[in-house]
Amino acid sequence: MLEVSGLVKRFGGGFTAVNNVSFTVNQGEILGLIGPNGSGKSTIFNMLSGTLSPSGGSIMLDGSEIAGLAPHRIINRGIGRTFQIPRPFRRLTIFENVALAGFYGQGRHSRIRAEEAAERALAMVGLPTDRHANVDGLGAAGLKKLELAKALATAPKLLLADESLGGLDEAEMDQAADMLRNIRDELGITIIWVEHIMGVLMRVVDRVMVLDHGEKISEGLPSAVAADPRVIEVYLGTDAETTQAAAAEARRRAGGQ
């Protein structure tokens, strides 16, 4: 579904945030994208969603080039995304927030269709479809669900999930991870998931790609990536006992993949 080739992003002053990154995503797959802070994960998401234009490289969605297109054009092509920090419209209800997103999905112009999309998305994430429910009543987990519902209302073929576990407790993390898997299984939506909570991510994704300083350093099945010495060093340093224990735990959470 997605083919990224030689992706580069340079900023002023000669700083290269993403350097020659290539990867593919198959239809129906969940790809985990991990790496330390500053490794280029958010920059890649911003280029995939149109917030930033690449300095070089290609982004092909279903065989068509989308690199450099405006965000609303990319949404119309079928890429939806969540944001790490939820920023709902506080003067709108929960339902209105999601219906508004529905207007931008794949060329929708009908209020009725946008509202139908909002109802489906809210039901999928477990938020009330009551049109008068207020955003201010949502906690951290509810706001993450609202972000997800807004993205789903755009009817994406490919969902970019940006740190869906941030600020959640352990039970909420497991629920959010299961929800992403259900979205793939029930709706057939392909997912790229950026996350810092490796243990939870590893048991859900089909493959993992690891970035460090803007470059891809590892890619493969969760168990193989968790045991990769370069990945262990990037995350935990070179202490042997610590790194071996972390790799074993990541393999266990990955379910032996």
C-alpha cells in the first residue's frame, strides 16, 4: 500500500532530521515505528500526512506519488492521523468534533454522511454518540479515543497513530493497543504506529522499524528487533545484564514472533 523511498528532511542550518529512509507497508499490516526522542519519527509522520514537505525522496500510496501534497489532499487520498497531544475544539461537543473531521474524509461534502461517519467512529472507540456530550468531561484516555475517532471519521485506508498510549495507565494502555488491533481486524485499516511504550507495542504489531538520529537502524519481526544489539544499545546503553533482560521481556511481550 505504501512505498517510501530515500526520504530526506533537512531544516535550516544544515540539520538533517530524516536521512535516506526507505520502507514499505503492506495492506492490512500494523507497522510499529520506534526510536529515541529526536530520532525522526514525528518528522516522518509529518511528511506522510502533508504537514511537512520532504527535502528529497518519494512517498507512493497505492502507486501514486503523494510527497509534498497539502494535508487535505492527503486525507482525501486515504491517510488519516492522530496527534500525540490531543487538541479538541472545546466549544464543540464530542460528536461535533468527530463530525467535523468527517467532512474532510475522502471528498465528503454531505453533512448527513459526515454525521454517519462520526457515529460509526465513536461507536468503534467506545465514546458516547450522544450529540450533547461535552469534551470537558473526557480524561486522558477519553481524549486519546477522541483523537482516534476523528481520524477514523475521515475513512482512512492508512492510519498514522502517534503515541496513542501517552498519559495512560497500564490497563488503559492495553485497552488502547487492543483497540488499534481491532481497527485493523474489523475495518481492514492499515496502521503505522509510533510509540515509546515498547512492551505493549511489540505484542500488537506485525513488524517493527527502528530509527536513530534520522536513519533506519533495524527492521523486522518484533522478537528479532528486540534482540538486535544496535536497538538495545540505542535504548538502554551497553550494560549486558540490563540489555539482555530488556530483550527477553520484549520477546515475551511480542508473543514469540
